[in-house]
Amino acid sequence: MLSKVKTSEVPKKNTARKEAAFSGAVKRSRANPFTPTKLQLRRPVPPDIEIAQEAELKPITQLAQELGIRPDELEPYGLFKAKVKLEILERLKNRPNGKYIDVTAITPTPLGEGKTTITVGLSQALGAHLGKRAITVIRQPSQGPTFGIKGGAAGGGYSQIVPMEDFNLHLTGDIHAITAAHNLVAATLDARVFHEAQQDDIKLFDALCPPDKKGCRKFSPTMLRRLKRLNIAKTDPNELTPEERSRFARLDIDPTTITWRRVIDVNDRMLREIEVGLGPEEKGFSHRSGYDITAASEIMAILALTTGLEDMRERFGKMTVAANRHGEAVTVEDLGVAGAVTVLMKDAIKPNLMQTLEGTPAFVHAGPFANIAHGNSSILADKIALKLADYVVTESGFGADIGMEKFFDIKCRYSGLIPQVVVMVATVRALKMHGGGPKVVAGKPLAAEYTEENLDLLRKGLPNLERHVQNACKYGVNVVVAINTFTTDTPAEIELICKSALEFGALDAVVSTNWTDGGQGAVQLAKAVVKAAEQSSNFQFLYPLDRTIKEKIETIAEEIYRADGVDYSPEAEEQIERFTRLGFDGLPICMAKTHLSFTTDVSIKGAPTGFRIHVREVRASVGAGFLYPLLGKMSTMPGLPTRPASFDVDLDLATGKVVGLF
């Protein structure tokens, strides 16, 4: 059963919005004329990195000026990328929002179906060919998949974000900041357990609040926040009673409940499970732990879901790392490190401004994985873009059963933003795979079934598209199917998909050739999206937050995946009980599940029924604001293949250019 959007969860629409939107858009356009960058199309289409390195780029200051971003709101990082200060939101707060579009996809093959390419191409078509003010908003890619098996994530062909090398590698250092901040929490946590075990309450308090030469003590800002949480209304350390000193100083962490692991932005399978504390001074404190990919860090999730600096600071303080021996949650605020984490993240909170190959603007910000975390770029980037543009095109990670569901039920719930259109990307290749075609393996040639016309195989795979379209329609949002074409696709195959998509409930189904033709190849798609955005919609969430944890998990499993039910491990049962007791049961659910199937078995394709979902573990990201069940064999640390993509990445020493990214 679906729940209508509550006015407490999504702000009321501005009654003057329709009247102001057109005049506001015209005023923006006249004040800040936009100049597209002309593409030099080549045939055959060269590798992505060659196209990107041949591109003519606007200075980032020019791009900002065209958007209406003031110089004092911009922090350039070199010539072609910059951060945008959050103060811009206050200046533009009364400006009406543009249209909000989410690009998602059917269940992909391991090769991906070009979702980012369509996202970028759609923005290029809107901005460079239809004269709309359009902004792309996408995630920053992790270096793990970039050097692993997936390669770059800047789009492809003549629809890319540039500079491509910067986009796929360090960018402005946001992921490095998250890695540093996350591991600071891990180090502080282990150190606190170590020191508390060796000191009595008096020594512990003296170490935390040491007296100066005059005997004066003081609390740091984070300590005052902990005191407030303990309901101790005192600000002078000397006034605390012995009992209050003990409560304040001793976290009394139960080591068996520690859930905070370390992170690194590398696909390092050997770090999935490790033992720490093997040094001679730490004898007796060794314990099992592990590493996750940085994209799975709760700090990454918070960066994507925060609505401002103050909100981010509060969320960091609420991150739960363990429980004490009384069963109470121990937070990062309790550890005394939430302020330091905020300092490390103070620049990362600002969205990164870049551009497409045709000079249309793009925000690149945050990068949570969709199969592990919530898989969407930041709320802040969306909010700024919606004030600057007529159309904001964002994307949610992997298939619609993962990224789109989380976009609606988590991101939109916290942002209060209402999307008008879902663009569902499909390919002939993926649908044939779902119809029972041979296994698709990255790095190996496609079987003949995928390169020759086969309408029967395609027809058998169409139920996967049908289910995804139906799922999107459940949220009350208009759906446009975008067919990302390849040279081997035949007119009959394309016609079959278009006809079927309309029968499934899509408003339109359009072929897009923007990989080969740039924005011009997505003009018909852009026109369909503009038309769909003008249609009435009735956005609604899949479930209300006041349902139990299990009810919310089972709603997603049954309504989106079409599972017959959910089974829970004993560990998951205990965790659900504990999180309910701690008051975390009012949070939305973020399923950690494979992106290659509606089930938890990657080998099961199509639109299966008659299966059950197994929850092996449930983790709490209280600061981010969701619980995430781990389904099946889902891992939070990917591994490298025998021949990773990094084999091809190198530096041309004669020119200084990066080679081998794709």
C-alpha cells in the first residue's frame, strides 16, 4: 500500500510558482546569455578519453557567469572546475525551482546501459539545442571501480563531463576528505576503548579535562554537547559530582557491538576482514574489523543527504559507532570527534561545478554507491541547481529497483523536493539478456544473439522493463523510456521496445543517439521530457515512516522486487530488536542488494517471481538517517579482477596527458 506525501514531510508548493516560473526563467536567460560549445563529431567515434582531451572547454568563471553565480560565490580549483558556496541558496531562496528529472534504468548488464551518458546527453539537448536552462547533477565516481572493472563514469562518447580525468580521479579532494574523516573516527574509537580499560574514572576525567596551572578546567564544544545529551546542565568541569564525572568520562563501550569499520577508496578484497591491535603495546586489545569502500561510508551518505553546514554537524554527531554495556548507543559526539570530522568536511560540503562537452553546466557532488548506500548525488547540488535552472537532470545509481527507490524514499523525503519525470534507460542488449540470452561478461565479446536481430529473445526480456516502469508509476511520477541504441540494434527491435513501453505505462519511448551525436542525438528525448514535465503528477512515497522496521523492509521486497517474503538471520533479528529499542525504527530503509537482479542471486534475470529475500545483517546509519539491511551475499568492499582497468591507465610522458581511462 502506498502512502501519500505528508505536508510535514514535503513543503507546500508555492501558489505563485507557475506564474513566476516562466518570467523567472526568461529573466535568468536574458541576464546571463548561454553560449554552447560546438562539437567536432568524428566517425568512427574515438575512445572517450580522446574525445574529452580534444574538447574545447570554457573557463569555469565564464560558465559560472552564464549561470548567474557571482564571483564571490565561486571557489575555482584551476581553470575548469570550482566549488560553489552554500551562501548562494540564501540569495536565491525566493526564486522558483525548475523541473526535477531523475534518470534511472532497467536491471543492467555488467557492462552498464549508458545511464550517465543519457543523463549528460539529455542535459546537452535541453541546454545546447532547445535553448533551456539545464543543469546536470551527478555523483563523483569512486576510484575503486575506475581502477577496477567499470572504468570511468563521466558519461561516454559525445556526452561526457569534462575534464574527464579530473572527474574520475581526485576532482577537488572530497572523497579523500571523507576517507580521512571516517578513519579519524575509527582511530578515536579504538583508542578510547584502549585508554578506558587502563584508567579509573578519576584519571580518565583528569585526562579529558586537565587542570591548568591555576586548577581551572574547561569543556570543549563537543564535550558540552555530550553533557547536554546526558542531561547534565553544567558548564564548569569542577562543578560535576563524582557520579557525573564518571558518567561523562566513561563511555563503557561494549567491544562486541562496535559497527564502525575503516574505509579506503580502493577495491581491496584482502581488507574485507582484518585483525587490528597486534602491536606490542596493544596486546590484549586485538579484535576483528574490516574495511569498506569509501563510497559506503556513512560520512559519504551524510554528504549526499545534508541540507547545510549546521545540519551536517548535527548528523556527524549522531553517527552511532557502538553500544555501551547498558545497551545505549555510543555516538561520534560521545567520542568527542564530531567537530573535527566537520572541519575535515567543511570544503567537501560545497558542490563541484564542471561542464559537459557542449558547455552546459554540471554539478558533481557526493558518490554513495546504490547497491550499498543510497546511490544519489547531493541534495545541496540539486537545491542550488533547481534555483539556477529551468530543468535539473540528475541520476540515481544502477537499476530503478535500487537507485530510484532510494531517490524517492530517502533522498526526496529529506530534501522535500518533488520530481516531475523519471527517464527509464533501456537497451536492446540488456533486454535480450533478461530474455535468456548468453552471459554478458565485461572484457569479452558479445554473443551473436546480442549483435543480430532476435525479436523472440527481446520479447522474452521485456517483462524486466515492464516491472521497472510499473515501479516508477507507483510513485505517481511521469515516465519516459529512453532507448540507448547501439549500431547492431535493428528498427524492428527498437519499434518493439517503444510499443511495449507505452503499453507498460510510460508516457513516451524515445530513441537516443547522443553517444555518437552529442546533444543533437537526444533532442527528441528532451522534447518528450519537457512534455512529460508539464503533465500533472501525484508523487507519493512507497511507505510511511511510522511502520516497523520489518514492515518497511518487506514493503520494498514485495512491492519493488516482487518477492514472496523476507527471511532474517538471527543476527538481523537481534539488530532489528536493538534498533527498535534505541528508537531508530522511525528511519527509512536503504537496501544493500546486488544491482544485477531483482533477487539477491545475480544469475536470476528478467522479472522473476516465487523467491524470498534473505536479510543477513542490518546496520544503522543514524546520522545519515537510514537503516541498511545487507541482503544475500552483498559486500561493502568490492574486489579487483585478474586484469583490472588500472592496467591501461598511464601517463604520456611527452605530453603529460593521462591515457587509458575509458
